[in-house]
Amino acid sequence: MVAQVNTVAFAGIDVLPIEAQVAVSSGLPTFTIVGLPDKAVAESRERVRAALNAIGLALPARRITVNLAPADVQKEGSHFDLPIALGLLVAMGVVPMEEMAQYTALGELGLDGSIAAVAGVLPAAIAANAAARGLICPGPQGGEAAWAGSADVLAPRSLLELINHFKGVNVLTSPQPAEPKADAAFLDLKDIKGQETAKRAAEIAAAGSHNLLMIGPPGSGKSMLASRMPGLLPPLSAAEALEVSMIHSVAGQLAGGGIIRQRPFRDPHHSASTPALVGGGLRVKPGEISLAHRGVLFLDELPEFSRQALEALRQPLETGRVVIARANSHVSYPARFQLVAAMNPCRCGYLDDPQLACGKAPKCAADYQNRISGPLFDRIDLHVDVPAVDPLDLSMPAPREDSTAVAARVALARAVQTARYAETNETSGRVVTCNAEADGEVLENVAAPDADGRALLTQAAEKMRLSARGYHRILRVARTIADLDGKDAVKRLHIAEALSYRRIIPGRGLTAD
């Protein structure tokens, strides 16, 4: 008899159905796993053997063959332990095959028969629900699986608990969805004195999900502004929360089983490698840009990142996805993130201060800026100077306007965009949620400026030598400024403000002529 247990493999956040086929036949006692298993899957033999011994069951002294079908798909991860063990239990007559066929199973076995947490339970539960099957998952992740909406979720803490359930000795109850992660306390804009221009740019960036670059000397407040961006952003919608949670689940970072309701904020160190940023590694895990999906990716000291890592951001910034190519597979992850970056104007950071600047100025500034390519600069919508804070500003009382007031304006602007693109999405066939994602004919329809505004934009495009991408990014920012202003049409004033945030020309210093 060949026992079959349903399980899954992962390609990004996509779930591939896998069958764990277990055959116990006559022959010399062996235990073989085939079907392109990686090292973790191959080691399942010892974990399964020890787990069964721990609950008082011994493997039959016969030839055991486990095939993970389809055999041409690479199998990675320890979550195949549980389906292999269940296949053996079916083959040994301990668990009925008819009941096991109604479930998809995944989990890692401990040597004492316990079932440990694994990555990817949430997408596996969604796939099982779509296939009209229940899910068997580790006990600590039952609350995570319950978010998929399936009524039949079994979350045993040990293999013995699961066996007793199928025998009717101790029936498991379906877990309830785990409570969402508690909202973190946001840092407040009131803590930042001065820097009104930078605050305005941060508000525009939050309202339209635009990329933002801040340039200024050390201690001017760039990192403080970036760390307050999460407090300006609206909460995730239900669909976005599920999508973000699936990515974190595959990465093994969905602690506690509760889905994520706040927009992610990721701030990797500048020593991060290319695979750490865009994803990759032995098992092609999601990188920082995917973990920041629908949220903010903050890159402090931007020129200090490796050139290769920064260049790898160019395609995801345009497409909202990252494709990691391997010799035998291509894995794709969502990566619709908002880039917020900060940098000093030069290596020493004091380019505009003759008393503090190094003796290599201004050449050191050109060398420092050239670490960032023109095409990457072109993909950043807002460039804003963050000058050193005046000592008089530091002695003034805290600003009256806090993050709550700014977040309210951002939420209104986002609501306008949601309503606007709900209509255009039906006719265009695209899914656009905010101004930063609008492109082509959709952008021309919603952000077409008046005659004065178009004349100003055309004149500026010629003088500043804007690329087609830069031209359209000006339109997107102007549309967001108009939304914050409560205007249906994009006016010359909105175009002018959008142009004021487009001052970097690579190779010619920080400010355009």
C-alpha cells in the first residue's frame, strides 16, 4: 500500500501542492527519501524515527520509500517532517487514510515527538482552504492558520496529540484567530524643532507613497524624520494586511500568529548585502524590500551601501516585485515599498560649512554623490535639503502640530486616492492604490495640469533635462499636493511645489542651476 499525505512547497509566497507518498515494501530495512530533497528534508529520516520512538512506535523492519511528488520540484525546509511521519502512520495502520486525505499537513518534529513551528503556515492555510481541505499545523501557529478562514484547523503540540485526535481519544478543538500584533507607539513629529520644509516633504511622501531622499549634515534630523514616517501612514487595508502577513509568514517572522496591521518599517544597516536587501540565499528567503512591502524601507547613509545592492533596487522600485533568478528556478516576491533614504552631502558631512568642511571640498562631494547612480536618483520622487538646525530653533517651544494632525491630512488624501483609483481600476484593468503607482494613461487622466501648470512643467523639463520618468514623477507628486490641498485639478502652484523637490542632478552637485 502507498500512503499519501498532502503538503506544500513554497515559491516565494506562492504555494505549490506536494504529495508525500510513503511505501512500505519487503526488502532490506532502509529509509529513503526521494523527490529532490534538500539537506533539511533528507535529515527528516532521523527526526521522524526518533519522534516515533518517543511515542512508543517503531519503524517496521522493511524497505521504506518516501517520494515527494512532483519529483522535479526542489523540496526545502523542515516542514516536511510531519507529512512524512503521518504517511508512515497511515502505512502502519495507525491513522486512517480517508481522514488524512482531507487535510494538508506541515510541521517540524522534535526528537521527543513535539511539533515545532515552521515558516509559511498562513499561505499554506489559504491554499488548503482554497482546495477545500483542512490544515494540520504546529500548535503555536494555530491562531495564524485560523486567519485563512478555514473552519477545520488542527493545531496539535505533539504527534501523540494528533494520533489521539484521529482515534477519538482526545479531540482537538479548532483554534481561534490570534489577536493582531499590538500597535506600536509611534514617535511624534513634535519632537523635531525646525525643518519645516523637510516635514512638508515627509507629509507629501506619506500622502502619495512617494520615495523620499533627505540630504543634510550630521545631526540635522534626517533619521528622526524617517523614524516618524510610520506615524503618518494610514493602517493597512484587510487585503494588504493579509498580503504583508503572508510575506512575513514565509520569512518565519510572524511571531505570535497575529497578522500585521501596521505598515512595516524596515531600516537595514548600510553593511547589508544584496541578498539581504532584495532576497535570496540558500532557500531564497524574502529580503528587506519584500519585508517592507506596503510600508517603508529606510536606508540611512545611502552612499555607504554597496553599489551592487543599490542597483538591485532599481527594478523593484518600478515594478513593485522582485524576481530572484536561479539556475533551476525563478522566485518572485512582492516589493511595493516606499523608499525613504538619507545621506550627508559629502564624506565629512559639512560641505556647506567652511569652518568644518574637509580640505577636499568640493571634489569630495562629487565623489561621494557619484556612488549613487543617476537612474536610482531618477526613481526618487522627492529630494529635500535638511540643513543644520539653528540653535534658536532648539530653544523654542515644541511645535503645535503633532503627528496626529499630519496623519489626519494624509488619511484624507489617501481616501481621495482610493476612491479615484477604484473607478479607474475597473476600466484600465490595473490595480492602483495611490498616486505613486499611477502610470501611463491613468496618470494623464488624473494628473493632467491646467494650461499654466503644463507650460511650467514643460519649461522646467527642458531646463532641468528631466527624463520621461522624472517628468511623470513630477506629475504624481503634484497630484498628491493637490489632494492634500483638497483640489480636484492640478494647478501651476502644485507643479511649482513638486518641481521644488526635484533638485538633484547627478554629476553637477546637489542643486540644479
